[in-house]
Amino acid sequence: MPRRMIKDKDKERHNKKKMMGRGPIRKKTCRFCADKNLRLDYKSTQQMGLYITERGKILPRRFTGACAKHQRDITLAVKRARILAVVPFTSTQVI
């Protein structure tokens, strides 16, 4: 019986450490699904800058908060912007 009490306390301690410093988990919503008037424009450098890193990589869904459909649209728009030289392929030449 005492062993069981120790395990329960360890579980509580583990859960407290796990949740320490974190607030309630908020589900990200897709900006494009929430606002139907919002359009993705590959010619806008400011808008493309939201979806690429400093090194020029496309940000994944978990960072952008976009749904799968709109993440594919983001990827396509960034690739189009790269081809038209609106957004660079990489930020600097890495040697």
C-alpha cells in the first residue's frame, strides 16, 4: 500500500512539472478559413515574409496555424514569389 501512494505522488509531481510555465492550450485556427475575405497574394513581399524563415525556408503548419488546404496554397504562393524574384530563395549565400 505505501508504494502505491508514492507512485501517485510521483505522478502528481510529474504532471505539475509538465504543465509548469504553460497556460491553457489554445487551438490554432486557420486565418484564411476564419476570414473569407483574406487572400494570399504572392506579389506581396510583406505577406510572403510571414510564411518564410530568415533563411528562406517555408514555415510548417504547426507554426503558421494554417489548415492543410491553405498551407498548400501558402507553399505554392511562396514558390511563385521565388520564381518571380519577389522573395529570395535563400537570405544569403552559405558557403
